[in-house]
Amino acid sequence: MKKNSFNADDHLYLQVADGLEKMIADEVLRIGDKLPSVRVLSNEYGISMGTAFQAYYHLEGRGLIESRPKSGYYVRFNHNRFPQLPDQVKPDTLSHEVSVKEMIASIYSDIASKDVINFALGVPDTSLLPAAKLNKSVVHALRNHKDHCISYEHTQGNPELRQQIAKLSFNWGGKVKPADVIVSNGCLEAVMMCLRAVTNHGDTVAVECPTYFGIYQSIENLGLKVVEIPSDPAEGLDLISLQKAIKKYPIKACVAVPNFNNPLGTCMSDDNKKKLVEIVTQHKIPLIEDDTYGELYFGKNRPKACKFFDREGWVMYCGSVSKSLAPGYRIGWAIPGKYFEKVRQIKRVQNISSPSLTQAAVAHYLKNGRYEYHLKHLRKALHTQSLRYMQGIIQYFPADTKISRPTGGFTFWIELNPKVDSFKLRTEAMKQNISIVPGKIFAASIDFSNYIRISFGKPWSDDADYGLMMLGRLIKKMIG
């Protein structure tokens, strides 16, 4: 950058900001690029550091750049090229049987292959996880735990692990005691135990749509029906639609992912979370809250959980470290409120207890492994990856592509041209060793046939660039 002469009649910071905005619009500065430090900007333009800060504050307010703690300013969006959000699709107003088993089985028969460019698996890449420290925690558990982790653990879970989970709840504003926690084999088991505790075969459950297909599988396995509540790509669960459904159907439970819904990546506002808790409390309907993505936020603060607003125990909170620390260790938990005894009994009957070794290892890591330090770096990596993948999608996909704007997690929800059949797209992509997830499996009654989910859990690479380029070509070929 070169020093510029400025018009004295205008605010200096606006002239600097306008110049940077033009560079972003012309893609001299691209999404994800780091901007000069405030000191460098001050020197290059011959302005005070205060003026340089004002210029960045102005661009930040316009949503073009973002500040990352102790890292600097980065280009966030290019308004000239940023695609629209996917449309909010309204489900029909019927109560449905659920049938997603065969679709999911066909998709997941090959996406775990090591030979593919994998945009399908919804987990952070193992390179982003602290394997060495976890290994040390496993060794510590084997050497120091009673019976070397061979014996059964307490049904409710390892006491030290429950202590650490209770401490983690402070992050979302919770005041949880170790005695409130039931350890599970991942978050999905926690969700399923909560569903079993509050429903019987044939009951109807309200579920936000689209949502994680594992939740639909759990509902199907329990013989439940669903009423799908639309979720807005920007605002999350539609509370007005939920209230209408409650008046129309005998809903026995509501399942929601308020923080960074998979696949949308949407985070409900605190006001809406509070209203959601008020609605379920008023109607005495248990809310099963899946908060497994809550720690993977891109902003400055961890979003609150619905459980924070719960005063009467109607929120059944479910969490895990599967998406933030160790997917294969299968450590999750439920904080089921007034249904605690029912869930604990279900856990005892279902599998006595979760594995002793992984519980002890994760407990040791959470106590000694600097989990918050790891999360800080993981969030930064995922946020950077989201911007880089977004840039690739914008570059290679057709201009009419609509993309969600996740504020956490690691998935994009993408609406393609109506001519595109995402199952056929998946088939053609797999011929090129590229895996994606068709949108159809994220709903029961809505035909998201021209939607796909793409994960940005893997660091950006030449393979990722090539994969998005080939997907873009396939999509354009299908459109004709």
C-alpha cells in the first residue's frame, strides 16, 4: 500500500475505509485474507492510529471485516459476490412417520473411505485435535484408575468426569452440580435416553427442520411421529410455527439444536431461547436441547444454552466432546432436569454404564489438558476454514447458489438450482472420489432434493480446492 493524499473535507477514516472496501470489492483483498495491522495501516496512509482504528471499526460495522482476538483484522465478506441465504422451506402441517434409515445407510456406506475428498463427515479433522495430550491422559487413566479401568464405572458416570462437566456448564451460564449429570455414549445416546424418558410408542415429537439426521433416526427407532417446525437460516427455530403446532397436536416433547444447528449453523438469539423455554414451560412439554456444537462459536463469547433460562426443569440438556475433542471416545452427557431418575434408570437398563477408560481419560484431560486453550485454537481454525471454503464455493459454484452463514460449527447448508438432484450429484461426485451429503436426509416431510451439506472440518488444501471445483463443474453440467 502507498501513502495517499486525502480530501480535507471528508473524514480521513472514511476515505481509508472506502479505499479498503474497493480493494475487497475488486478482490485485491479476498475473503479470509489478513489486513495490515493498525500500526502498519497508520504508517502506510500517514494517519494516526486512532484514525486507523476508526477505519477498521467502520468496515467491521458494515460486515466486511472482522476482528480476531490477538490475531488482527481479516476480510470476512465481499458484498458484491456474497450469495443469498437458502430459502426457509415450510413443512406441511401433518404428523409424520419417519423413514430415513435406508437413505442414510446408502450414503454412509462409502463416505468414510480414506480415498475420497470428504466434505461429508461432520467432525473436525483429527489434525485439529490434541491427540498427544489425550494419549497421555489414557496412559494416566490406565495406571492410576481403580482396577486399571477394567471394572464397571458408576451408572451415572465417572465422578471426576461429572465434576469437570459441571465446571464446563459455567461457559453457558449454567449452575450444574456433578450429581445432576448422567454420562452417555455420545450426545445422540443422551438425546435418545431423554426421548425414551418422556414418550411412548406412537407419540408425536416436534423437531426443527432441517436438523441432524441422527435425531430422525432416534425418533424412527422409538416408533415416534414428528411434526417438523421450520428453522430459519438466520434466526433458527420458528417459534410462531411451534406454538401453532402445539395447539394442533398432542406434542410430548420438542427436540432442538439452538446453538449452531447442523446443517444450518444458525445460533438462536438469547431472547428467542428464553421465549422457547417459556413456551415449553407453559405447555409442560419437555425440551430436549442438543448443545453438542455450543463450544464451537466464532464470535467473542460462548452462546447461552436454553437450559440457562430453565427454572422448572423442563429442559433436558444434552452435550458431548465428540465435536470438539475426541469423536471416537464417545463421551456425552445428559442433564435431564425433572426427568433425572427416569433417564438414569434407562441408562442402567440400556448398557449399565459408559466405558471406564475413555471416561477416566477425558476427565483427566479436562482437568489437566488446557481444554479452553485447545478450544480457542480450534475455533480460530474452523472460522478461518469456513471463510476459505466459502470463497471456494463462491468461486466455483453457479451464481444462483445460496449458502448459509454459520456463526459456529463446521457445516454449510447449500441450496442449488432446482434442476439439481442432490442424490444424483452425490453419485456423480463419488465417481470423482468426492463425498457430500444430500439434503433430503435432514427432513422427513420436506424434499430438500436440491440441497446439500458440506463440512469444512478439514483444513483448506489443494484437495479441498479441487473437490469444490469438480463439484461446481458437475452442478453446472446438471443445470445445462
